[in-house]
Amino acid sequence: MSLNRNQIVDWLYRCGEVFTAQCDFLTGLDKEIGDGDHGLNMRRGFSKVVEKLPSIADKDIGFILKNTGMVLLSNVGGASGPLFGTFFIRAAQVTQARQSLSLEELYLMIREGADGVVSRGKAEPGDKTMCDVWLPVADALRRASEQHLSITDALEMACQVAGQAAQATITMQARKGRASYLGERSIGHQDPGATSVLLMVQCLAAAANA
């Protein structure tokens, strides 16, 4: 079983829907420890991604992901634009010319994207950032690939890991970004960027199941 180009496109459409639906929730999280605009930024960015999709949906997966990254870079404010944009641009490098992805290739896509976010944001595990979800998700997909699971089972496992990882940011003290200015007061709040990654992983799992 593989994840085909149409499912990748469906994933991005689903991201557009979820960031519109969860805009107020994400903004509420961000008001606690950030600038209070994360939900608005993600909704705007993925709305632009969705606008562009019809004109690129027949291209290869790498092309689609690179364009998604470029759109997010230019339309999402704050730190989220460069970080989510970098994720997709780096993910595109290992999916060039692909019309479908095996589980191992999907793992490499997520891994490369996550490494790009780490490199760009200089974040480490435990810093209370989106990396605290991307990295465990990549590890979950690697384990699933080694166990020869189906893509749908692998992504179901990744969703569980992502949910636990996002929740784990509540007890962390922020060491990066605006939230780090709060020091210990950042403890007790779920990280908005990590929550957005959880939503994206859930959308990917839904697209694989469709």
C-alpha cells in the first residue's frame, strides 16, 4: 500500500478545513503564551494553500509540497510561517518526481521536514515547540516502517503519539520564541504550534483512510 498524490492533495485540503474550524481554539492557546495570532495565521496560510491547489494538483508530490511551503512562507506571520514553510520545502526534497509514497518514503518525508524545522528554529526536544510533536511522529513512522505496518495503521499510531506529545507540552517550560519570555509561567499551557502539528497529522491519517 502507498500514499498517492491525490491523498496528499486531500491532506492539504483537510488542513485548510481544520485550521478554519480550529482557528479560535488555536488563537486561544496562543493568547496564553504568545502573540495571540497563531490560529489566524494558520487559517490564512492554509486558505492560500487551498486556493493554489487546483493549479498544481496534477504535479508530482515534491512539486506540490514545495509550493505549499512557499505559500506558507509568504502568507503566515510570526515564527510559524518560516517553520511550517521550511517543513514542506524540506519534505519536498525527498519526494521529488514521486506520484506515490511507500511508508518508508513517508517516514523520510516527515523526518526531513522535521529536521528542517529543528535546523531553522534551533529547537531541541523539551523546548515546548512544534518539534516536540514532529520528532516523535517521525520516530513512530520509522518504527512502523521497520514493523512493516500498513500506512493507515502507521498513521493511526502516529496520531496517538502526536496527541500524547502535544499534551506533554503542557508541563514544559518554553525555551524558544515569545513563550520563552514568560519563563515558568509558560508551564501549564499547551503549545499552539505543537497543537497545529497534531491537527496536521490527524488530517494526514484521515486522507490516507479516505
